[in-house]
Amino acid sequence: MMYIIYRGYRGFFVILPAVFREVYRQLEESDLVMDAYGDEEEEVENGGEVGEKKPLRLRTRITTSILSSILTMSYVVSGGIRVL
């Protein structure tokens, strides 16, 4: 029983945050991911280029976190149902 508790703790509080950090790092480095909430016309008007590297906006990070959490919870619930 202690082993199961340890694995649950390690999964949620050690591995899962590391996975989220890695996903954010890859999003920051990727050229393929665009900021869905950014206004390209506004950037061009202000003198910035559209292809210019900028950090992800807070709204994009929050959306990514929420969607990742929903996906993770669906995996947890489906795994819990299979165990029971």
C-alpha cells in the first residue's frame, strides 16, 4: 500500500510538473506554434515582424495548462475505472 501511495505522489508532484515544464520549453522554442490570441496586424503596425520570436502570452499558457489538465485527468479517471 505504501508503494502505491509513493508512486501516486511521485507521479503527480514530481513527474507531472516536469512534463509541463518540458512542454512549455518546447512551445517556447518551436517555430510552428503561433500565439492564437496575438493580433498579427497590430504587430505589423507597431513595427514588429510577424515571424519574430516572442515569449508566449499568459493567456496562451493558461489555456495550455487547462487543456493539459483536462487530458491528464481523463487519463487518471479512465485508469482508475480500469483498476476498479
